[in-house]
Amino acid sequence: MDLMSNPLRAAGDGGLGFCYGSDPDLFRGCGALEDGPLLIALDSNIIFDLEDHGAAILDGEEIIGVDAKLQAQLGALGQILELWLLRDIRFIVVPRTRLDYRKEPSVERVASRERTFRRIEAAVTFQADDWGDEHRRFLGERPATAAVEEAIARVSILDGLMLRSAWDAGVDVFLTRDDTVLAAVADSPPSFPLVLDPAGLMGHLSSMGSNAFDLGTVEHAGCRWAVGVPFGDSGKWVPLFEALSV
Ligand SMILES: [Zn+2]
């Protein structure tokens, strides 16, 4: 098995992808690949934001009953979803996020939580069934470096398991609103995933270019996108809207 091959089949199916050389500080999980999707792991708090406020976010409505800080984060999450509609961004729920409990929940809560995860995961990951083992960008072994171990040691054991899961999956970004995790590992160097909240990620993406149709692409030999890919993938919108509107 070629460990450096890209198990995310059909790169570009989700819209125009990215040139990883455009921003080495962002595409931290790309390994030796030059082009492909932006891969973002979602912490459980982001999934619950989508569950609680997803319909309002997609409708562009003001979200009432939350403080200004959360309002800003939810607005940024909406902007990320807008970019996702145009560009090949893949969200994944790393396995450990499913077990992110502070205390053992009831059987009913586990079941309803799993339904929520599956519903949102199926909508935002987009064509998950088509890319094979999408939560394993490196198809298995990805030895942790000393810097990775050092970063993981800065958070709680539970959060550490989740970050290790994100590392194993070869994601570029771990998206969370957990201020403790953000403060502990936000400055960790590549190739540890960039740990950001939605506003932080949107700020980073905005700094890469103002045109949503080409930010994160650069001219380079053998660019996968040089010949162009189809735009306007309407296959994304309907499942997302349905998943977040129930
Ligand atoms: Zn390229």
C-alpha cells in the first residue's frame, strides 16, 4: 500500500480544491501531496452549534439569545459554509469526537447524539461514501513527532485523545470553540493541525485572498486545477439544508 497516495478519491468533486503550496501554515496534513481539499476536523462543540443554530446560520438570520462572542463565531461558521459550497473543503468528525464525554451520558442521550452526528456529518462531509476511508488521510500509521506529543501533553487527557485522533487523520485544521484547547495549542507548529475557532479560521482564509473562487491557488507545475474544474456544485446545498432544518 502506498502510504502517500491520496485516499480522498475524486479530488475536485467538491468544487475547486487548493494548491497546498499556497499556504504551508494552513495545509498541515497534506504530506507530499501538492493539490487537494482543505481537510477540517470538527470538535463536538461545532457540531452542536450546527445542530442548535444551523438553519439560522444558513438563512443568514440574526441568531438571538446568544452573546456577542458566540454571535461572531456563528457568523464565521456561516462564512466557512459559504466557502465550502464553492470550494473543496471536507469536514470530518474524527472518531474520538464521538466519545467526547465529560461524564457517561444516558443510553438515550448517546443514541440521539449519534443521530445528530451522523446527520450533520453526512451533510457537511459531502459525498463521504465516495472517498473511501476519508477519516484516514494517510491510510493508517502516522507516527507522532516529539512536537506533536508536546502539544498533546498541554491539554487534558480527553482533549488529547481528540487531538491525537485529528493528527492521525491528517487533517489541516481542528475547528473548536473550546477556549482551553485553543489557548494551549493554538501556536503549535506544522505539521500539528492548526487549531482554530471559526472566526480564526475565517480570518486565515480571508487573508489568503478576497476572491472565494480562487483563494489558496497558486501557479505551479502540474497543478491539478490548471485545467479547471466544474463550479457551482448544487449537490452540497440541499443535503446540508435538509440536515440542519429538521
Ligand atoms: Zn495547484
